[in-house]
Amino acid sequence: MDPVQIGAFIAARRKAQNMTQEALGERLGVTNKTISRWETGTYLPDIGRLQELSDLLGVSVNELLAGEKLEDPEQFVQKADENLIQALAQSSAFG
């Protein structure tokens, strides 16, 4: 998971939905500065907001975490596995 790639993807999808950072922030209950931090890759969205954010942007959580639209089913599965492994690697539960 590349925070900069995820951020650029969030920005591109937000713009494709004709939303400002402020409008997206209002819908998620966060500030436009938080959206800006996500889009620059400074911070990643909180796990509790991933589903709602992906719904608003018209993508899956997997695509959101991959930072790209995944059209090919094999690519979708591969990225899902990669995202899961990376998430588990960052978790102390399996460390």
C-alpha cells in the first residue's frame, strides 16, 4: 500500500465525482484538511471510514487500498491478497 498512490487515487476519484475536498469531508464528517492530507499521502483514512469513502468514490475498498481501478478479475484477486498481507504485516496480532 503506497500512501501517495492511494492519495492520488482518492483525489482523482473525488474530482471524477465532481466533489470538492470540502464536500467530501462534509459527507464523511471530517475536515477538508483531512481530505487534503489523505490526497497528499501524508495520512491514510481511518479503517472505519474506508467502506464509506470507497462507496462515495464509486470504487471497492480493495481498489482504494491498491490506489487504482482494477478491471481484470485476476488483478483484483492479486491486489486483494497483497493488500491483506500488507495489512496483516502491519498488525501486531500476527507479528
